Amino acid sequence: MTKAQATLDPLEKEFAQTDADGKERQRAPDAATDETQEKSWTDALAESIVTTQELKGLKLTPRQKLLDDWFCEGDLGFVFAFRGTGKTWLAMAIAQALSTGGKLGEWKAHKPVKVLYVDGEMPPDLMRDRCVGLQADNGNLEFLNHEILFDRTSKTLNIINREVQQAITTRCINAGVKVLILDNLSTLASGMKENEADSWELVNNWLLDLRRRKIAVVIIHHAGRSGEMRGTSKREDNVFWIVALDDMKKDAEDKRGARFMSRFTKPSRNTQGEPLTFAWHFVTDKATGQVSIGCQKAHTLDVFKSIIEAGVTKPVEIAREMKLPDYTISRLAKKAMDQGWLKKGRGEYVLEKDKK
């Protein structure tokens, strides 16, 4: 062991190797052992390629369901919305349900699993208040907060850094983490050019490595001006599902807490059924700090309106988003016009201001 290796902490030792010239270098957590390093790609392919007959009889371990039928082991999913809609509220509630084996609305966790919540924006006191309010105080839920990290180590989180990726992966493996939540992409991936497909490769291989290890990842992200998820569409290639949140507070009489609608803009690969859209209301009791969560199935007309508010205004695009035939969209539009909150523009629908 070199002198440099002797001073490494346990986390760094996981990835430390020494070159022939004695220089310290880092390896990925999935780097091969000496035995597999000697194996050529020709031999590796010969061992790994299977015929359809072999594939049929191959003993495979099914991926476990984590939350309802749409969220499974090894998934990569996105939750996105405009600022202030309630992304973190939903993400923390999902973490609480998964870590306790509990229920969130109509989504039931199949069993308790270990969750690591990595936060790049929230003050730790606010995070603590929300944890207490959601009753998320259990040993299966861990938090890595950017301020606590900086106060204790002077380090800053950046998931495009290979060393940070390796450290998070090692923590997940050693602690038995099944779900990693990254909140949010903008604050945790400093230096990434969101609109450039090549820039996504800085984290894409890491996310694929986590999938191979059956660690599910949920990324919290922002909506752009168009209402769609901000940045390159390439990040959607490997995604199992995408959930959009639409603000519902401005139309509600009770404006306490967070009110939003959740809808799948990319249905889960894990189920053939059409995912439901829900209306959510998170309210914190001022006296006790406890959080109550209201959840009910959203009405089709509410979904129609929320999609237009998100910037999708052309009938054909709305039909595609809602996965409904054109004539159904026309009927919804007529009903909205009769109620006085919608009008027809040039090839698109326009909301009447200050009308519900």
C-alpha cells in the first residue's frame, strides 16, 4: 500500500488503485477485478450472448415493485413542475411512504425500503420541519443536505463530478439503499448545459450503473416556459416514467399549503394500464406542525385546463397529452366555453383571464 492510499478515508479506499508507476487513480465502483480485467471482450461476449431459446429458460430475478404498480426497482423517473408548485412536498411524501411501507394517496408501498434523499437547495431547518410534519422519522430514510455537508466538511455537492457519483453509489450499496431521490437537477448538477444532449452524458452512465445495481432514482426538475420539462429531450430516453405537477392553488378557495395535480406525461413502462391523474393538497397545521395530505382523482375537465395552463394549447397536442380522441377534446372545450373560461384562438385554445 502506498503512503497516499494509507491516508484515504474508507469511502475513497473503495475506489483506490495504484498504477504501475505508483500514481494514485480512481476507479468506478463497477470496475473489474484483476481476473475480469484479463478477460478479453471476445471472451466476455462469448460468455454473455444468449440465444432466444436460452433466454427463454434463463433464470432471472424479477424486479420488485416499490410503489403501486408504476414504480419498480431500478427505475429512473422524473417529477417536474414550475417553481413553487410542490415538487419537494410530493418527493418527500413518496420517500416517507417508501421508507415505511405506507400509503400515499392511492399509491401503496409494497414493503419498507431504504431511501437516500439528496437535497441541493432546501435549508436544513425547513427540511426537518417537513420531516416532522410528514412523520418521516424512521431509520430507513436518510438525508444528505447540501448545507449540513458544507458546514461539516466544506464540500459542495455536484453530481456531474465522478468522485461524488462514486461516493453516492458506495453509500447506497453499503447502506442497502433501494431508492435515491435527487432534489433537484438544477442545484445538484452545477455546470451541466441543460439544452445540450452531450452534457447529459456527464450523469447518464452513472444513472445506468445504478439501474444495473437495482437502485431506483427519482430526479426532481423544473418545467420550462413551454410547460414541458426543461432541457434536452435526450434525458427522457432511459426514463421509465415522468410525472408533471400542475399548480391548482390559484383556482382554489382554500389557498393554504400546496395544491397541485399530478399527471404522467410519460406513462410507466411497468404497467399497461393508463395511470390516473390526482389532485393533491398538502396543508401544515400551524399549532402542531403536522401535515395533512388530501388526494382525490382529478376530473377530466380539470386535467384539460391544467394542460392548457402548462402551455399545451393546440387541440391535437392536448389530445396526445391526454391520450383522448380529438372529438373528446372538442367536447371538453365546448363545456369550458359554456362555463366561460375558455375561448378559441387561431388553431389553439386560450384561457379567459380571471375566469374559472
